[in-house]
Amino acid sequence: MTDLEFLDRAEQLLLAVEQSADRINDTSDADVDAQRVGGMVTLVFPNRSQIIINLQKPLHEVWLAAKAGGFHFRLDGEQWQDTKGAGEFFERLSTYASEQSGLALSFTAQG
């Protein structure tokens, strides 16, 4: 994968995270604040806990930091998979966001 291909796919991921947060806020009582600065999205929950998602351009990875720990994801051609085999990005993000918010939250690649 070239740097430009990585940036295109990674930007799609960040946009989907932002759109998912908007959808969650519109369809539930959740209040997830998605703050974007460059290649980083910070999700802030009402209890002030955060999940940070940022691009690691030189490694062609997306990193996710949550209360559960830090995780690295690499595109396998179709999906962003944990580099240690712990699952797909949006599945893991949904789990960690649900744990931190106390609500069942679903983030998807389609926003």
C-alpha cells in the first residue's frame, strides 16, 4: 500500500468514526463528543473518559487508546485488523466505547 492509499483509507475510517458519533447522538441518549484535529479524533464521554484514535502514517497503522489499553490496527485489504489478532477496528471501538460510556454504542465503517 502506498502512503496515498493509506491516507485515503485512514481518512475514510476517521470520517466514519465522526459520522457514527453523530448518528449515536441523534438516535440515543448518549452524548459522545467527537473532536477532530488533523489525523486524530478524540471521543469524549459524559463521564469525561476519552478514546483517542490517531493515524501513524509511517507505519500505515491506526492507533486507538482507550481505558482498556492501546491498540494498533492495520488494513488487511478490506478491514482494519488489530495487529495482535484482537479483532476488527469498529468492533473493538464499539466495545470500548460501550464500556466507557455505560451504554450500548455501535460504531460502523459506514458511519
